Amino acid sequence: MLLSVQYFLSHLLFSINCVTCSILASTGKAAGGGLGAWGYMAIILTLMGVGAGIYYFSLFYPILCKKERIYDVMELSSV
């Protein structure tokens, strides 16, 4: 009796394992999935680059795009 129960349980577990494997094979994705470590690093480095670009743009914009103004409106010579 004990041998038949063990035989039944082993076949039951094997059939469950086969069904699980066929489901994973049909979907093409295993557990986990998503982005890998390189994907996360690329996202973080991209955000850091964009942040640094915005910072330096706001820092140097007034210097690079400064307008030269002429205050001598009446074109008078200095006395």
C-alpha cells in the first residue's frame, strides 16, 4: 500500500512539473523577467546624465547667452 501511494505521488508531482514546464515554454518567460542589472544601470546613468545636463545648462546659460546692451541711447560723447 505504501509503495502504491509513493508511486501515485511521484507521478502526480511529475505531471504537475510537466504542466508547469509546458506553461513556461508556451509563454516564453520564466519567473522574474523584466530588466536586468544592465538595464537598471542604463536607466540610472541616463537620469544622471539628464540631470547633469539640466544643471550645467542652467548654470552656464546666462554666461553663454548674455546680451550686450548699449546704454548710450542718445549717442552723446562722454564729457
